[in-house]
Amino acid sequence: RPADIRIGNVASDLGIVTGSGEVTFSLESGSDYLKIDNMTGELSTTERRIDREKLPQCQMIFDENECFLDFEVSVIGPSQSWVDLFEGRVIILDINDNTPTFPSPVLTLTVEENRPVGTLYLLPTATDRDFGRNGIERYELLQEPGGDSVFELQVADTLDGEKQPQLIVKGALDREQRDSYELSLRVRDGGDPARSSQAILRVLITDVNDNSPRFEKSIYEADLAENSSPGTPILQLRATDLDVGVNGQIEYVFGAATESVRRLLRLDENSGWLSVLHRIDREEVNQLRFTVMARDRGQPPKTDKATVVLNIRDENDNVPTIDIRKIGRIPLRDGVASVAEDVLVDTPIALVQVSDRDQGENGVVTCTVVGDVPFQLKPASEGEGEPQNKRKYFLHTSAPLDYEAVRDYNVVIVAVDSGSPSLSSNNSLLVRVGDTNDNPPVFSQAVLEVSFPENNLPGERVATVVATDADSGKNAEITYSLEASPLSSEAPGSIFSIDPDSGDVSVQAVLDREQRDTYEFQVTARDKGVPSLQGSTTVVVRVADRNDNEPRFMQDVFTFYVKENLQPNSPVGMVTVMDFDKGHNAELSLFIQPSDHDQAAGIFSIENDTGTIFSTVSFDREQQTSYTFKVKAVDGGEPPRSATATVSLFVMDENDNAPTVTFPSNSSYTVLPPSSNMRTVVATVVATDADTGLNADLNYSIVGGNPFKLFEIDPASGVVSLVGKLAPKHYGLHRLVVQVNDSGQPPQSTTALLHVFVNESLSNATVVESQVARSLHTPLAQDIAGDPSYELSKQRLSIVIGVVAGIMTVILLILVVVMARYCRSKGKHGYEAGKKDHEDFFTPQQHDKAKKPKKDKKGKKGKQPLYSSIVTVEASKPNGQRYDSVNEKLSDSPGMGRYRSVNGGPGSPDLARHYKSSSPLPTVQLHPQSPTAGKKHQAVQDLPPANTFVGAGDNISIGSDHCSEYS
């Protein structure tokens, strides 16, 4: 169907009123072929074409109402406040959109000639992807124009409702008259309009079998060389048949043939070629005679037969055979002939028979004795009727035999045939010469050394000693016995024994190499001749080691002490291990044994040759004080044995940690009332040291900020006490520079700041915090102690007095000058005594000098305690910010506030004036662990919140060493 075909309205089916827009619809599944209007609920098709025949769920459905598409629609309320899900189904109806087709445009049917009228043949059926009324309705057979109607179409209904076309023979069929027919077969469906197609029906008339095959010859004869390889062609049998098709197709099979023929030969049933299947041995079969049948494939088949004769041609494929037998009274057994050394020359000692299975020249054999031996062959018979391939000879002595010179003769007889190429074979006869008892038993070695493993089983064989005797018979029968070695008085019988006949030496006890590693004794061999002769040899048994001892450490636990901060890959200890075995069994390999929870994993290694343990890291006692691990020793035996030892390593302390001040923080301060008594505890400096022992023994000292000697610190406890009387000039902030030293060598030190604010009360903490913040940026060499304005007020008073005195002096000088000029003028114009002048312009006016002092006196205020309104003790740092100066950053404590001018209330002094300066504050860069000794000036170190500091003020300079205004 085309797109946008309306199927139905979901809203109407569900009884939902639409149009307000509050209820919407959404297609949740089935969107491949369907779509829905979100507002109206109208369900329609998409652009994708629905093909019922291609839908997977409809492939095997033959009911119109069972092919459908499932879909899901969700009905959504306002703002999706509610959702209902509904399932639906669209039934797909079939239309006649497929044409019935045959499996091939040309259909072929084979019909035998002479078939009776009424014979029925099934024809291929057509297929239609539609079904029901749109499926196949009928078949039609279209005859050739003007042709004979020898065939008729019949359509049968099958059990499953299908229509089966059938072709029926209605007339006589003669292949010789006509061998094929071409018809048209049409199929039509029941759709409206109907669809149809047609195919060519080609009927082939086949032949019947009425002729027999005929061989070209009745007898086939051929020669075949024996041993021909499999597959070798021999001959081809040919037969012909006048029929066609299967009736004229001939196959060749064996007829009257023995099992050997079928096993040795292969007959190709299609071509008639006869070939070799297995190699044929002429000596077993010299001729093969059998029959072959030619058979057509008609029904019933017809046959013909021919005789095949194969003559097997001889090949020189057999070597001559040599058979040696006894003759007369000289015994011969198992290829050994015993001949007394006093036998006469030209005595026959054996019969030799030579034969060859081949024929003709291939079987003519020549025989001879090879080598320098005192024997020769002579024909046993001179008869002319003896076959060429089988002859007999006598083996004669040709020289005297001497047992003492040669005991045995290996007589080799060679036979060669006359084939091309010739084949040969040989056989041998051992001629053993007998003698008298004139030779003692002899050992091959005067000393026999044997290696035998320890931990043996009693009765185990150690070695076999063998003595030889040049004699034979009783003269050469030997018995063995054990005797003590000439160099040892110990009888070997308690440990070793010997079999008197075989010479097998066995051990009767368990040998332990670690107890004794060598045994020596003598073996004597005696023959049974009369008189008996003997010989001896010395046997040395060296006990071989077995891996029966575990490695042993000199100690079960090795304890080592090592200094911390040792360089990596340094030796930290050495273990000693031994093994009582030897050789590979005593070759030890040392390992640091791994463990799942091993604290030393990957930290230690061990040198295999020396047992030296190395560390791969530098130790830090403060991180870990000791290590315990196991060392494993494995020997080289099979199976290996092992042992373990525990290693305990203790890290000794080095003075590598400076003291850490934990209280007070550099940005804090302590309020001290001026009325405090002597020995009042101001504060306690608390410090710790990560080292131990003397390296952690701390002492405290005040190294700066105490110019008035008001304070002292207990060297051991860090308690800071007031030791001087407080005066008005001492009011204000005191910055004590405290140095904490440990007792290590070399010692480590840390500097901290203790701020003490001397005042009756604390009314303006912000001002004190700003003073503390400024002190952190003031060089340590510059003391901060008391009220910096106290000395300045004295200096200012002196300056005022000096200025007033100067002014008075100037006024007097002016008066003197004016008076002098006046007197000089009177003298010039005349001066009349007692005359009063009306005006004197040069006389200076009199000033009321008392007013100014009086005004000062009125403005003079009563003295009040300095910083009387400050109450805050611990400074706070707003918003976690850092303190920034012009060219530096100071972040020594989380509790500092920023610098700012303080304007107190009506009752508080303007302390900000004490900190005004025409130039910026000196810049201070804080460095961790900077040395303090030998430096003129110091600055506070920027360290973590532990508040421990080391001075570093190489670039800082100040104007004076007395109390200042931090300017």
C-alpha cells in the first residue's frame, strides 16, 4: 500500500475525546510500518511498503486473519501526569501481487518408448507466494499445432490441498520414429484479475535395451614384468553396443577370476583398461588366466565375455640364499662349528648349499669364500643334471689350525647370480677352535673403579666384573670370589658380596658417603681346568653423593643493625649456609623468600656466592624501625632440598630530623599584664623530634627579641618565664625568637616565634594581630620589644625644646639689630633726651608666650595604659587568605590577618601611627632549613603548620639594632 493510508483512530476506539491538546498519543512499538497522529490518535501507514510475503511472522501463515502487525500506543495525560499503555494489532490481508511460476522455464520429462497407454507421470508443480483464492487454481497443457495428441494433462488434488499436474500417455511411443516432444504447460491463479505463466515441457523418449555388447577379441594375451608398480597399464579390453543411452553404456567387470586376480589386478569398469593393483611376484604366480565380462546398463542388462592370459616375466629380484649345515661328526649349532685344533688339513667341516629363486641367467650362482682364512669351498657333486640355480659345496680346511694363535674364524661365504644387474648375498660360519687348559683367567683392567650412589637398598648390584680365559670348555669356566685388598686389612665380605658365576658385585649394607666415600677390595677369578689357573683385579667403589642433606644455616635467626639513610644497594648483612652433600647437590642458590604480607618484598636482595644481603632502598627509621623476612637456600639436587632462616634487621637512628615546634604557632600571641610577678610563666614552647635517644633530646633557648632581658626559657622544659620587672616602656608587643636544638651529632635546630603582648587588658585585637603580622615580615635581627613610641616621645620633647630655644635666640638677635639701627638714627638727626617718640617701627611686638604653654597644658591629657582596649589573644585569618607584601608571600600560619590601618574608637589610642612609614616594609623571603648561626639578620621561615622555623636573611638589612617602629 502507499504511504499515509488510514487504518483507524485509536482515540475513537478507546472512547477518548481529543482536540483540547491535553491528551496526546505516542506509538511505542510498530513504528517500522505504522505511525500515529499525536493529537488526534489517527493510525496510518508509513512510507515503508508492507509486503505480506516478506513479513517474518507471516512466512508460514496460510490464514488471512493470522497475519498481523502488533503495536503499542501510550495515551499521555497533561504534563505526563498519567500514562496508559494499550496494545493493538493490524491484520494484513493478502492481495494477488505474485504470479505463479514454475521452477524452471524449461521442464524436462523422460518417458520410455513402448510404454502402455495410460501410463501416468508426475510433473513439477508451480509456486505462488499468494494463498487462498489468490493461489494456484488450475494447470493447462497446450498441444503443438497440428501435432498428434499422444499426451494428456490431468490435475489431481493432494491431501494438503495442493494441485498436482500429471501427464498421461494416450498414444504409442516409438523412439526410433520420434525421440522428443515439446509442449507448453500453463499455470493460472484465482485472483482478480488472474495471473498466469507458462513453461516449455520437453518430453524425451528413451530407448529400451535390445542389443548385447560385443568384444573385439575373444582372447586377450599379454606379458607383464614382475614387480611392476601399481597403476601400470597392461591392456585395454574393448566392446561395442548398438543401443544408445544407458542401453549402450558398457561396463567391464571380472568374470571367472580367482581371488588372487582380483587382489593383484584392477579393471576400470568404464574404459576397460586392465592395470596393476599390487606388485606381482613371479616366484609366487607365473601366469594369470581369467575372464572379463562386458555388460550394458539396460534393464535387464545384456553381457559378453572374453578370456585374458597374463604371462609374468621374470626379473632378477631375488638374491641367492646360502644355507650352511653340519657334515659328519663335526658339530655345528647356531652358526658355530667346533673344530679341534689338531684336525687334519683338507678336512670337510660343513656343507654349503646355494640357491636362487629366479630363472635362467638370473638364477645362475657363483659361490666363494672371502677373506684370509684357512678354509675353501669344493663342489660336493660333479653330476651334469644338477640345476644351475641350486648347488652344493663342502667347506674344507686349507691350512693347520692353531688355537693359541686364532681361537675363532669368521668364515664369510658370498654368492653372486648372473642377472643384470647382478644380486649377491653372504652368510658366515663361526669356526671355534678347541684347545687345552694353558691360559689363566684375565681381567681387562687391573683396577676397576666404580661409582655407586649412597642410600642404596641392601642387595643392590654395584658392578659386574668379567674375566676372560683364552681356553674353552671346562678350562674356560670361571668362578669369582672376594678377597681383602693388599693395602687394606678389612674383609669386604661384611659389606660386599659377589656372585661366583656371573661376577655381579652386590652391596649388603646401606652406604653413606658422608661417613665413608671409598671402598677397595680384590676379585679373584679361577677356571675349572686341571690344574686350576686364576687371575685377580682390584675393585675401587667410590660412593656417589645423593641429595640427602638439606642446606643448613649457621643460625636460625640472623640479626643485623644498620644505620638509616644508608645508600641504596649497600650491604646490610651476611648469612652463612652450608650443605654436607657435594657437587651439584651442594650448589646452593639463595633467595629472599616472598610472602603475601611480607614487609620486605622488593626491598632486599641477596648475593648468591657470598650470602650478602643488599638493600634496594635507603632506610628511614622514622618510617619503619625494623624488617623481618626469610632467606631461603635451595640446593642443586634433584629433587632440590631447601632450608630457611629468619633475618631481623633493625634500623639505627641518625640525626636526620630537626625538632618540630607544635606550640605556639608563629601567628599567635600571649597577653601578659604589667602587674605580673617575677617568675610568672608566660608560655610553654612545645617541640617534638622524630628521632630517638640523644637525637631527640631537646633544649630550648631565646636567641633574639629579648633586649631588656625580661624573659628566660627553661632549657629542658621550654617554659618561658618573666624574670624582669615590667616598666611602661615595656608595654606592647614582644617577639621572642626561640631556638630548639637537639643533642645529635651534628645537632639540628629549629627557630620559632613567641609573641607576648604586655598590657593591662586587650581591647583592640585587630591592632595586635596587625603587629603580629608585621613582625612575621620583620628581620629576626631587629628586636620587637615594648612600646616603640616611648623613646620617640622623649626625642620629640628634646627637639621641641631645642626649636624653642633657637627661636628665642633669633628674636633676641633681631632686637639687638633693631636697637642698634635705632640708636644710629638718633645720632644722625639729633637726639633729644627725655623726648618720647610717638612711633617705633623697629621695636618688636611682645608675644604672649604664656598662651602657648597654657594651651599645651590645657591640651595635655592624663597618661593612660597603652593598648588598654585590646582583648583578642589569637589572630584569625579571614577566608583562609594569605598575607601578601610588595614583593613576597608569607604563609607561615593559617591564623594571620592582613595588614591594615587601625582607627580606634573614641577611647582607644591611634596605634596605627606607630606603623606608618615613608618606605615599604623590607621584603623577606623565607627559606626552609636555612642556617642561623653566623648571620647578622634573620627572617621567619615559611614551614607547614608545625610552626618550626629556621632563619634565612642574607639579603635583609636594617638601620639599627634597638626597638623600632618596624619602618
